[in-house]
Amino acid sequence: MTVADPPADPRQRLREFGPADLLVVAPAGCGKTYALADRAAGLIRAGHVVSPRKILALTFSNKARDNLNARLRQVMSVRESASVAVSNFHGLAGRVLRAHGKVLGLDPQQAFPERVQINRRREAAGISYKNSQAADLALSQAKVGLWDDDEVLRRLAAAGNAEALRYELALREAGHIDYNDLIRYGARLLADPRVAQLYHEHFAVLLVDEVQDLSLLQFGMVQAIGAGRTTYAGDPAQGIYAFAGAEPDLVFDAIHAVVQDTVELNVSYRSSPAVLAAVNALAAELGTTRLHCANPEKWGADARVEVVISDDPDEEASALVPEIRQQLEAQPDLTIGVVARRTTRLNELITALDADGIAFQNWQLDTHQPEIVGLLQRHVREATARQIAPEAQLQRLAELCRADLQIDAAEASDHLSGAIASLQEQLDAGMTVAQAVATCRAVQDSEAPVTPGLHLLSGHAGKGQEFDVVYIVGLEEGQIPDFRSTSDDARLAEELRVLHVMASRAKTRLVCTRVENRWRTENWYAAEAPSRWWHLLANVATS
């Protein structure tokens, strides 16, 4: 009997491979999201997913979820796409907690984490910018196992971090949980065979995106539901969430122990040859996959890599703002991402953009989140219809918006809480509720993760997204890499991966900037050295 050779095109292999465990190694820009959507369509059309069973696709953020949903709509009929449920891990944990919390004596109506409250308790516990890494490490290590709340407290006490222990005790006293707790609760519930069996039977196949960002707890959640029929997709070179509990080395070891086959993608469908030269220069430094451009002939004169050196952040902003305005006026459908390692590095640029009247979406602001702005705009008329105090109208608006969220919408619930807090500040400044909502970033398509226009974001927030033009701002030592990471080899390597992720967001054009003097106190500038990786990008600059 002759065995047919496997298809040469890895994307075809993905479409045709059955529902068994599979690893897809996919560097940035290789069409991983399209490939996963294609794989879902192939599995449905081959009869591996029969109603009422579904495919469960797990991502790490709402924007990544929206990306995948958009791709699914492109390759599937409406009927087929109804057979795919897309969620992030916090949403899955929230769903399991709501449905089955009582199995372990947990409150199914436990409020989801809210950063506004969490940040207040962190500050009250003495956790600050200077000591947050030690406190966060203690907290993540105390909550990284299938442990109950008493064991978490015991481990925190043994860790000896007083700030972390004070924060946890305050959290418990208020009856609240944080995101580590939400994942821990979900993992503990799915470790119960009775709960796991329900999800195992409901979902015929699992697709897991960005597996390099998984913790072993999250990997355990995946195994509980989809052991033997899960597609794991990711790239070790994009592992940038160790600080948040990701364990890429351990997770990849665990994946390799169960998968039957591996498909590797190495062709970029996202970036121009000029941008790929920059991405590959960073990949070479990392010792990871070199990418090839799928269609090098399609890119025109706009495809280039540039470096910009300014005296200080104000001069930098004065140079970039007119250029950004010109591009947006010439191409209204253009997407521009301005990315910084830490968004505080964008303060001068934000001031200049506001002064020039250029609209932008700041991904760090809850009042700029498309899903949240859509909710606020949809319900503000009803919330303000009654002649009651503005604070009562705002409370009513929050209630209407929350009622419109899905039961497992943990991330959206968090963003909504932050947005309501921001709107309250506007009310305190004398605005009405309607006026405050009108200041929120206008939304063109709440399901599109990247809409036309200007976007400001951190390197971590941009993971999985793409823009026609990308500006990497702040290539100074102490910014990229972050000054807290320069004495630790593992953290320094992660900083380089963050830069690699930032550069690989660009489709056509990449602009890298640094300043020679950076604002540090109220009255003076201090000299700044270029990032230790500046030369890698400057050497491939085309202009």
C-alpha cells in the first residue's frame, strides 16, 4: 500500500489534518489567525464537528478574539461559524465559575476582577512601581497551582513579601478576587472530572492561540477539555508574558509530549521585504526563524524602514505629529500604530496630538475600548432620560451596560468598570453624563480590533495585531530594554522579544525613534544612550 506524501503547503496540511493534537509553530505575520480559521472550517466540513458539539477557540485578549472572529467570518458561512465559540482564558474561567462554582464551594456570582479596585488595594498595601515586580512574583507563585484560598495565604506568608500578603488579605476582606484567582478557580473547577466531562463532551475540538503565553494552569484547563484533539499555535520568539505567569519552556515541553505532528510556518503574509529585514535582524539576535516574504513584488515605494533621532521628546513629537496628520489625510483608511515599551514614553506625543486635534485610540484607556464605547453610546440616552442626579444617571448607565455583557465577559466587565470611573472624573469636573460619554473615542466597528486611524499602545498590548505603519518610539537604553531588566539575562532576552513583537506589527513601513535627551524631572533633561539594539534596526534602514 502506497502512503501519499503530505501536502507541501503547510496551510493545506492544517486544513486536512484530523482532530488529533497538533502544534503549529507560527512566527509573527505568517497568517496564523487565518490558518486557524481555515483549520476550523476544514474540520467542520470534514464532519469532525457535528451539532450540537462545537469548536472552542481560546485566545488571550478581546482584541485577539475579535481578530479570530473576523477571520472566521471570511472563511466560513454564517451557519458554519455558529459551530465555533471564541473566548479568552479569563472568559472561559468566568464561564466555568458562573456555571459550576458550587462544586468547590465557590460563589458562582463572585464579582469578576476590576483593575480600578485592584490598583487601589495594591497602593494601600504599599505596592508601588519600585517594588511591584517582587510583589507580583510572590502573588503569581502563590496562585500558580490548584490550591485553595487557605493554601494561597500560607504560601504568601512563607514567601515573606509583606506587601503581597497585605494586598491579598485586603482583597479577601472585601470579597474580591484578581485575575490570578480567576484562572486558579477555573483550573480547579476543570480539574474536577464531573465538570471537565461536561466541557469535553460539548467541545469536539480546541484551537489554542499564542501558546507561548500559557501558564501550566492554563495548559491544564486546555487538557481537561480537549486532550487528544487540540491544535496549539504559537511562537517561542513571541513569549513576552513571563512577568504575568507565562511558562513558555515548560508549556512547550508539555505540548511536545502530547502532539502527534508539528507544522511550521515561515512565510510572512503581513510585512513588506523592508520591514522583514528589520524583523529578521532581531530574529537573528534571538536565534529564531528567519521569515520570507510571500509576495515581494506587491510592495511599492512606501515600503521602507526609517530611523529618527531627535534632541528630546518634545522635538520628537513636533516631527512626528505633522507626518502622521499628512498620512491620515492622504489615506483615510490607513492604520497607524505608535508603540512604546511603556506608554508613559508617549506623554509628549499625546500632548502634541491633542493640541493638533488629531483623533487617536489609546489602547490603555478604558474609554477608548471599542466594545466599551459601543456599550456606553448605545445606552446613554436611556440612562439620562430621567431627571435625576448625574451620579445616579451614571450608575444607571453602568447597570444597563453590565446587563448587556455576556455572562463570562470578565475582561469587558473590567474595562467597563474603568470607563465608569473615568466618566465619574468628568462629572466631578462639571460635565453631564452625555457630555462625558461624548468624549469617548468614536467607534467605527466594535468587532474590528484595529480600525482605520491612529492607535497608541504598549508593546505587550499590540501582540497579535497589525498596522500599515508602525512607529516604535523610545529606543533608548532604560526604555527598550526596560531599566529593571538589564541585570537579568532571562528578562533581558524577553525585552528583546518585546522589541521583535513591536517591529513585526508593521505591514508596509516601520519607523524607529530615539532621543538623545529625555525628560526626567520637572526642570531638566538628561542624556540618553541609544538602546543596545538600536544598531540592528539602523543597519537595515532604507532611508
